Amino acid sequence: MRVSRVGYAAAKGTRHLARERLVLAADGVVGDRRWCFVDVAARRVLRTVAHPGLVGLVLDEVGDELVLSPPGGAPVRAPVVLSGESVTCDYWGREVALELVDGPFAEAASAHLGVPVRLARAPAGGVVYGGSVSLVGAESVAALGDLDPARVRANIVVQTGAAFAEDDWVGRDVAVGSAVVRVVSRTPRCAVLDLDPATGTRGPGVLAALATLRGTPTLGVDGHVLRPGLVHPGDPVVPAVVG
């Protein structure tokens, strides 16, 4: 088995980008959802289900600068300047303290989303639902049709040889590149699966097709980093032998 794609979104809910490599640290994928957009008045982190326009935004880190690219608009590039303000938001039942960012990003994102938002820096894993690393089989994605793997938003896509083979990794350690991930659960899916991974346009019922095919809306697996390391496309993937 081999890795076919690695990726992450630098800001929660925004475009999930393929990467040349992943750095897996003890607390997860470095750079993954390090940022998020916040409705400060409501003390709420924006989620893609409620704000599908997030998918149209591309946020990336270039050195000590951030580049925000709204669809059809000019990229906004500026250094990271923390305002000194913080906001504590409820994220799936736990409180997360977020550091608000100054600069042109709030205006550009608010104009695109149609709601006033601020960009914020999150602690590692602060706005991550589930495990700190997600994996899915390329064959599992293909079982749902001709889908771009970015729609699934997994950190690591693996050529497993059979659809849903990764289900058997739950409770096992999996060597991926130079890292080891302990897989803890299957990944529950929501309506984000129905969104086009480039535009956020709602599509033809992929979530319903998944639930019909499997009897449950799960696809891929979540885990945490047992041994930090690097993961590249083409790297071997070796689940620990049971027993």
C-alpha cells in the first residue's frame, strides 16, 4: 500500500489543498487548521455546513505571511499581525481560546461570505473535530463515483487495493512514511461531503449514497500521531499485524 495524496486546509473549512509532504508532529499535522474564521459577536467558529462559501476561499502560509485568495478576486497578502485580542468559542462542547488577527483578511473574507468575520489563530487541534490525522482509501472514495479526493478532506489518501480496507485499521498502529499513526475510529461524515471541493456548491447527494452503500455515513479513519515523521505521496503504508 502506498500514499497517493497528502493535504490539509490551513484555515478550517477553506479549500483543502494537496501538498508535497506532511509533517506529522505529536499533536497532529503541522499547519492543518491552524487558522479559522470567527463570528466574534456570536463567539462562534464558522463551519462549512452553515457557510459553504468557505470552500471557495484559499488560505495559505508563505513564510511569515498569509495569502488569502477569494474566488474571482485578487489575492490578499500580508504579514501575520496578532491584535492582542482573544475570543473564547464553544467548539463541539469544548471551549477554545482563539487569537484574533489584524490586517486585510477580515474585510476580504467578510465580503465573500456575506457575514462579518475575523481571522483567528487556533491552538494545535483546537478546531479539529475527531482525530488529529485522517486517512482514507483511494478505492473507498472511488466506490462513491468519480470524486475528487479533496472532497473527502482527508490528510492522507492511501492506495489500499480494496474499498473500505482502512476500516480494519481501527485499533492498530499504521506506519506511514517515517511516522506512525494509531488509528482510533472510523470517520463520521456530514453534509460537507456533498459540497464541490473547489466552489462549495452543493452537489448530488454523495452523503446519502455513502449511507446507502455502507449502511452508515462513515468514510475513512481518524487517529493520532504515535511517532512523528514525514509523509510524502508514494510513501509506503504498513498496518501493524494483528496478533
